[in-house]
Amino acid sequence: MRRFRSYTLKRVNLNEISVLCSKRVVIMTSDKVLDLLNRLKENGITVWIDGGWCVDALLGTQTRDHADLDIAVHRKDNAKLRQLLEREGYKEEGRDDSSVFMYYMKNEAGDGVDVHVFEYDENGNNTYGVEYPFGSLTGTGIIAGQEVNCIAPNFMLKFKTWYEPKEKDIHDVQVLCEKFGFELPTRYAARKNYAILETERLILRPLTLSDAEIAYYGWTGDAEANKYVSWLPHLSIEDTVQWLKDVAWDQTNAGNMPRDNYIWGFVLKKTGELFGSGGLIWEKDWQLYQVGYNISRSHWNKGYTTEAMRAVLRYAAQTLGIKRVAGGHAKENPASARVIEKLGFVYDRDAITPHVDGVRHFDSREYYLDLY
């Protein structure tokens, strides 16, 4: 794709980089979650994922950052769990609601585990600890391609709507309802300001700061993947962090308000792997949205980009009410030309697209597509 103005790199000052990096340290990534879960399993300890990571596990893809991991554990395994966490360098952090059956452990790196202990009798009655309704611990989900135990979807929705929601809770309720067809409660509906799209093989979700490393080494920092675009490859992960901030879905305004970017991360359903990004970019000169996309070379020539962008175009027409979109490609980029052709774009004219470096340019072809 030849032009991606909203992807123009904005340098971040050193103080801001320091703050961003310090925040990233405390994010409970999928790698950390699976590493901990696998160690628990090796020691014969069964747990169920609760909280935000449960929501993303049920969706099969990560949709936001998570500061910690919430888990439910049976009373019989609680002592072993605590001992293992302590051996791994976790220490209990006192909180107002802490008790013998609900406590928070954190290590020196800032990784937190919120433990909820429960017990049932043979009839399914709660006899100790956190009162998980009988049948609620029957869900299964996927985290980075690995199956995990978690709260069942209908119960997870109930848990998330029992209290005054924060922005992350609004997000979680909305994606649960969208995924499983639950009715969206009124108090959450008016604040929806993002979208998760699904195709046969892919999930398209908002990008988060925790995606920086994968994006940088996958496509934003790859010169070959950026050969036929008008922006420069990112020179560092900090560049990609800033780009992720620039293309983030705005969660502060109610409703799907018009904006400069509608950018999604492309994720494989089967593995949970993030491998690219794309969406709609506002071209002020044309007063039109333009499609744009870029993916890791390891995923080229598999039809993923076309599949993803078809979902984006449906969203543009059905949700945003967009009537026409623009598209284009460098003449020397036949792969992008094939995507444009498969999406049904109509040739408009030849053009010359300048590179952001002010020196180079691309001989390009411009297209449009009417959405009905």
C-alpha cells in the first residue's frame, strides 16, 4: 500500500519513552501467563482464569493490556499454590479486601496474581471462600494458542456487570456480548467506541501497547515489508510504541465518532498470533477514507490481507455508513495490486506518490470502491 498518512512517525521525548517502558514492565503478558500456568500444571495445581484475561481467553485473542492475572483455585490446592508463588519470588501485598481466601501476590518485576479460593460440597454448595456459582468454572479459552480453564461466558458477563464499571470493564462487557450474542446492557451500550471483527480464519482487534515488540519485529521495523510504502520503517520499539499510541482507538468519547484512523491488528484464530495491521485512514485532501495494510513477510501470499480487508470494508459500509473508499499501490508491488483487485476496487488513474524522505517517489495506481 502506497500511502498511510496516519502512520507518520512522531518522535517521543526521552522522558515519555521512560514512562512508557516502565508501564510495560507491569503488563501481565500472555507469555508470562502461560509460563505461570504451565508451572502450576507441572505441580498438579488446577486453576481457572478469571477477570480480564478470562474475557480475552474466551475470545481467543488479546484485546487489551492486563496489569495482572486473576485466578480461582480450589481450597485443597491453595497451600501448594501459595508455596509455588513464594518460591517464584512472589510476596503477598496487603489490600483492604485481603483475606485467607482472597489475596494478591506480586513479584519484584511487578507481575501480579490475584488469587480467589473456593470450595464446593458434593451438592455444589459453596462451603468456603469466594462463592463461585456452581457451573461457573466450566469455561475453556485460548491464550496465545494454548487452551486454558476459565469462567464460563455467561457467568463472566454476570461477574463483570455486578459493580460500577471502569473503562476496561466496559470494554470487556462489550466484547463478550459481541462474541457470544448476549444482550448488551444499556449502561454499556452508549460508550462503545471500538470494534472487533471476525472472519473465517482471523480476528481483527484493537492494537495495544503490549503488541509493540511483536509488531516491530514482525512488520513495522522490517525494511522489506515496508519497501513499497511512503513511510520509513521504525528504527526502534519506541517508534512502534508511539505509532501504537497514534492509531489507538479513542476510548474517551461515547459512540463510534468519526476519526482519522480505524486500525485493527490481524490475529490468527487458530494460534492467537498477531501478524499484521490495517484498516481505514482519512485522506484530508480527497475527503475520503483510504484502505491500508501491512503484514509480516512470514504470512504473505496466504490470502490473509484480502480476508481481513473484506471485513474492514463491511464494517465501513454497515457500521460507519461510508459510501466510497480509496485504494492504491505502487506499480512495482504486484501483491498489493492483487489485494486491490480481489476487493473489487475500480481503477481511477496513475499517480506519483512522494516518499516521506522527500527524495524518493513511487509510480502508483489509484483506485476507488463504492460501498452499498
